[in-house]
Amino acid sequence: MMEPASSYAPETYLRVQNLSKRFGRFKALDGVSLTMNRGEFLCILGPSGCGKTTLLRAVAGLDRPDGGEVFLDGGEVSHLPVYRRNVGIVFQSYALFPNLTAAQNISYGLQTRGYGKARVKERVEELLALVGLEGQDRKFPSQLSGGQQQRVALARAIAPSPAVLLLDEPLSALDAQVRARLRMEVRSLQQRLELTTLMVTHDQEEALAMADRILVMDRGCVLQTGSPDEIYNRPASPFVASFIGSMNFIRDAVKEAPRVFRKGGLRLVVDESDPVPEGAPAILAIRPEDILICQNGEAPRNLLTAEVSRLEYRGANYRVEMNLLLDEAETSAIEADVTAERVRKLRIREKSRIHIDLPTDRLLVYAA
Amino acid sequence: MLSRPSSLESASVRTLDVEAWVLRALTMLACLWMVCFVLFPVAQLLWKSFLTAEGEFAGLSNYLVYFRTPALSSSLTNSLYVSALTTAGSTTLGFMFAYALTRTCMPLKGFFQGVVMTPLFAPTLLNGIALVYLFGKKGLISQGFFGHIPGIPVELYGPFGIIFAQILYTFPQAVLILSVALRMTDARLYEASESLGASPFRTFFTITLPGIKFGLISTFFVCFILAFTDFGAPKVVGGQYNVLATDIYKQVIGQQNFIMGAVVSSVLLVPTVVSFVVDRICQRRQFSALTARSVPLVPRPSGMRDILALTFCSAVALGILGFYGTALFASLVKVWPYNLSLGLDHYNFSKMGGGGIGSLFNSIRMSLYSAILGTFMTFGSAYLIEKSRGMRALRQVSYMLSLVPLALPGMVIGLSYIFFFNTPSWSLLGWDIPNPFNVLYGTMGILVLSNVVHFYTVSFLTATTALKQLDREFETVSESMGVPFYRTFARVTVPVCLPATLEIAIYYFVNSMATVSAVIFLYSADLPLASVAVANMDDAGDIAPAAAMAMLIVGVNILVRCLYGFVNRWVQGTTQAWARR
């Protein structure tokens, strides 16, 4: 794949430093900092009430934070009202003006910026083409589908060529199929226009699919920042691990030796070194899709025996719920995603006793 | 952290943004307007009730005089008595009518809905006048249709007449509120009840009645307030039976005893304000009862029930039409009941006192101005309160103040405006503050202002409801694109809310045409009004011309209402095209 030719070298374009905001006794933002490069797509991901929308509104200048600074393109904008920050915003509800046509909605912000009539028309047509709404210019929002409305809202936000595009859960009002398609469209549009984009979402799939980088928030704090790959494969904490995708946790393990952990009769080896001191408790974690089902004769390093308690069919694969046999009396629940083909081939059923492998390079270690 | 004075300094300069300050100033003005024309006049009125005629502080002595004079204090019990009976009658009938309209499959629903609203177009004086022609000494029913059948003599003047007229007056309101309450229900509750095998009887008492609980309470209090503060009906058919509203009029106009007028006004205000507060609490709960996911209830045909409903509604509709028909007939008859040939003699007002036909044109002019100013003020304030940001406390105070006029009887507004606008200056701590509004006294201005305030709350709430339906982020989107607020207001907010503003305007017009209570204190001899002329001609015993003038008011209102219908249809067709799919 070819990298899109970029005229800009990566540079810090947006910088947020130490933002804090309280609503009464509730800390919505607790010293949040972030940086964004020009043309980057950053996703703020977190459960509802984690402060992500507050952060977006503070960056936009819609709400004043109690403390902290925002820098845009090298200058401080902390005290500028929203319309002096040159940001484009798409809201969850789109907030399209119902009595104006698609074209009138898109041109709404252009007329006050001293665009001439001809230029406005030209720009509107350009944008309609860009979001794939040619010929829909005279329709009112109520005559457009949800996905089309979303595109009008996007076109309206980017019409005045904003420095930063802010998206507040822009796809959450759509049904699943439209959402999946628009996800790709928004992303490719963002890449083509090299729009520096900050999106807020609680949908982890959306964040993984669209973002260059993801910033995970909870309770007003940043928990982890990194590429989707880093966030998914190397979550910084059990919270991040469980919030994104599913994750098995093996709690109450004890570190026996470097890279060796014990729980009951289990002995587990990991590849990577970790900061847990020897003899201290630790939490081991592994994603369901990383667990391997072993056939007779295989002898990986973390070979375990488990009894299948339930099979849940999910089309392409099965979610296999099972109990690890720790020792005579104790068991520990664990889930694996196994392709349907393999389940059939190995004749896995409820109550089957199987051997599984927790690959040493997929096991994560957290201090308990 | 290092302090950076330079950035702080520039920040304060930057936030000095003209637009934001204009919005702030306007919001403050909206609040000031309510303080000036609602709070201050009423406070002054209440204050006057504690003063002697010479302006000395008198403490509670005026109230002692009031309660020690049986002729005065008996009015309070009279008022409570007729209002309670009116409320009971109106709520019962209103419930039956609203139930028939919303929960049955009877035919002619649109017709019934229209007929039941007729009383809203008429001055309440007309209800009294029509009663005189029906149950008076030479009345249609008391004389048995001009002697064709045995008559039923009725003691019209007194509680019977007042209650009858007021039930008619409050009936449309009861039907309106209860229809809304009965419509706001979740069909799934009824399906659940049915599937659990509950009888219709049990369903009615466990689901229907509890569901409209707050609507019922609201109806109770609204009818009570309307009846308690009504002036028109007791003025015409009250006879020797005194109530508070007529007492204020007698004290002020008859005896020029302004202080006692203020005392009676205060007495009138207490139950009204209490009812108002309870009603507000109930309405708030009513609206939270329904979620967006509720399924509307669609009534199913049921032979017996639908026939009963049709019979009842037909009887009520015929009654209302016959009632006003009698008044219309009487206004056209040469000499009731002796010469029943028809003519327009009574519509020639030149020989009458009360200003003649000119008063009708004054009324139309006043109503038009009230509609324009009222719509502007209510919609503007609602916009500022609902859509501007910052100054939360001030906006909340403004909102509360905007609700106050609903609790103010017209008589109280009228009398307090006499005091307020007639004061040449106020002395405060030795300073003389000249009254800038004094010039309005006796002009069209004071009449229009009193109407704008009198019918403020309902219009304000209509505007607020319409504005609440707009996306909260419209203003934010515009702001983020650097579009000034007034541009979005003109291009989006007003066009989208056009149907609501028209509704407000028509409400103002119709009510301003029909009202007597506030303006009867405020009109001047060179600016007579039609509704006041009705009262004065009736006073002088010229009942037929009074009926004629009242009919003209109803006619103008119906005409304007039809015009509104056409305009509204045009608006829906052209400017609201976006609302259609």
C-alpha cells in the first residue's frame, strides 16, 4: 500500500495541556493532556460519563474549562470563543436546520465568511460531491436518510475549511449497517483531505477501525494513548483491557520466577518481562481469540486442561466457555473464540475435556 | 505554575465580544420588562392595601374593616361557593366530553371539537346576556317558548345564573386540558390490563383515572381560577349576589374607594395564587409521565359506548349552539318578546351610550396591537430564556416571572395598572423618581400593555414548547461557524416556529377582543371598547344592543379565526414544506 503523499511533516498541531473541569463535586476532567499531529485522526474512547464529551467541548471552546490550556497551530486559543478557533463540529444529533435544504445547510457557515455567491455555490457543489450527495442539494433534512443527514452535517462542518474537525459520537444515531459503511467513508474522507480530526465515541470497534491513535479515558483521566494495535494488544491496565474487546483474567496468580507465574496447580510462562516483583501477586490476561485448542501430541509451554461448560454459536466461530482445572477441587472460568470449522473437526461439545494453549507471547501481565 | 499576566489581559479583551453582550443585555431587558409591568404594579397594589386613603401606613386595619363588614366579607364565601360548584360541574361535563372525543369512535368529532370552543370567542358577559333571554322574567324557557309550552320559572339572578354562565365559560378549558391528558396514555397499559383479564370497569379505575390524575387536578384549579376571578357573568346575572370580582368594580368605579378595591384584590389574589402553584406542580408531573417510547392509544369501535357518547356530545353541542343562537336571535328581534320580527335595529348603536360602533373598531385595533406586541414579547423572551447561554439564575428568574401573569386576575391587573401608571412619581428615600410610564395613562398603550401581560403566560408557554422542540445544538453549530445569533434566529428559529407564533397571535387577538376585566378600569372616554360597551349597555338596561355588540365581537373573532385557518394552511404549504416527507 502506498502512503498518501503528504505535504506536511508530522508536527504537533493541537496541544491540550492539563485541562480540568468540575461540575459541582464531580470531576469531569482531571488534568487531561493530549497532542495531535497535523492530519491525524485521534479518537477519544471511554464509557459514558468518563469526560470525553467535556474534553471535546473544551477543545471546541463551547465550554470553558476550570484550568489548563489549549494550543492550536502554535498559538494559544484557551480564551478564544468557539468561532475564533476555526473548528468544525458534527454533533450526535447532527443539528441540521430542518427548514433549510442540504445545500443551504452546507453553505450556512460560508456566507458570513465573505464568500461570494459564485464561490459559495462552487464550494457547496464540491462538498456535495465529496460526501457523495450529488443531486440531493435541494432536499430538506427530513427527506434524507439518516446516513445522508450525517453526510450533510459532515459537509457543513468542513465547508469553511476548519483547522480541526470535531466529531461528537457522529455515527451513534445510525443503524449498524449504515454505521459500518459510513465509518469507512468518514475515514477515507479525513485521509484524503488530511483533516486533523478529534472524535469522541464509546464504541470501541469504531475507534479501532477509524483512528490513527486512540486515547482511552475513564473518570476524567487519560488511561492510555496509543495506536489501535497498541491499545488492543498491549492494553496498559486491566480496565483498558476489559473495556476494549473481551479479555480473560486469571487473578490471584503469584510470580514464582522471572516470567513464570503460578496459580493453584497451574504454571504459566510468559515471553515478555514485567515489573511485578518475585513472590508478588499478579493478574494474567489473554484475549479469547488468542487461546488455542490443542490436538493430541502437541506440547506447547502453557498446556492446560479444561472442561467445556457452554458453547455459544456466533456464525463464523464459537465462544467456548470452559473451566480450567487448577487442581483437584478448584476451577477457573475462561472463554475462547474458536472457529466453527475447528469445533466441528475436534468434536467439541459441552462437557468435553480439552487441552488448550495460552501462547506465551499473547499472555499479558498486570500487577494485582 | 508561573503567572502570565499578558495572556490574562488579552483574554479579558478578547472575551469582550459584542454579540455575547447584546444577548446578555437583551436577556436582562426581558427580565426587567416582567419586573416593570408585572411584579412592580402588583407589589404596589398590595402595598396600597396597607395604606390609608391619605397614604399613611395603616397596617392591617383595612383588612379588619373588610372582614368586619358583612356586606363585603360575604362576597368571599359567595365567590368560593359559586367557584366550587362551577368547578365540579365543569370538570364532570368536561371529562365526559373529552372522554367521548378521545376514547370513543363516535362520528362528528371535528364538529364537536369546534362547537365546544365557541365560548372562548365570546366575552363572558354574553353568557350572562344569553341566560337573561333564556331564564330571565321574559326568557324563552321561563316563559315556555313565548307561551307555547308551560314555562319553568327559575331564580336566575344569583348563584344559579353565575354558575350556569361560568360552567359554559370554563367548559372549553376543561375539555382542552382533559383531552390532552386522556390522549397522553400508553396503549400497552390497556393491552396489559386486557390480557390480564381485567373488566372495563376495573381498567377505568386502575388505569384511566390514575393516568389523568394530574390532568384532572389541573382542570380543577384552572376552572376554579377562571370562575373565581370572572367578572362578566356575575356582572350581568349576579343580581344582589356579590362576588369578589364585582366588588372590586363597585368599590373602584362605583364608590371611588381605591384602597378597599386594593384590599378586595388582595383577598382575590390569595386563593388564585395558591391554586396556580398547585396547578404548576401537577402539570410538571403530568408531562414526565409519558416517555417517547409510549404507544398511542387508538380507540376501538364499541356500539353502545359510541352511541352514548354521540348522544351526550350532541346534547351538549346543541345546548351551546342554542344558547348562543338565542342571544343572536334576541339581538335581531325588534322587541323581545312582543314583536319577534327580525331586523338590525339593535345593531345601530348611534343612540346608545358606550361609544357605538367606533368602540368595535377600537377593540379591533387594540387586539391587533396586542397580538403583535404580545407575540413579539412572548416569543422573544421565550427565545432568550430557552436558547441563550450563561446567566442561568437570571433566566430562571425570568421564567418564573413569566408564569406569574397566569395567577393574576384581570381585575387585579387593571387596578394595579391604574395605580402604577397614574402615579406621577415615586418618592424613595427623599428622592422623587418621575414615572416614565405616566404618559401612557388613558391611552391605547396602557390597554395594549394590560392585554399583553394578562394573556402572557399561556403564550409564553406555547413559545417555550415550540422552542424546546428545536435541537439544542442549533445555536452551538451557528456559533462554531461564526454565524451571529440573530441570523440563525431569523433564518431558522422563527421560520421553524412560525405556526406557534401564529397561534400565539390569534390567542392574543381573540382574548383581547373578548376581555372586560382588565380594560374596564383602563379605557378612557375617548377610547371606548366594544366589550366595555357591552357591560355599560347592559348596566343601562339596553340588553338587546348589548347582545348585538357581543355578537359582533364573537363574529369578528370567528372571522379572524377563519382567516388564521387560511393563513395557517398557506404557511404549512409554503414555508413548512420541509416538515413533510
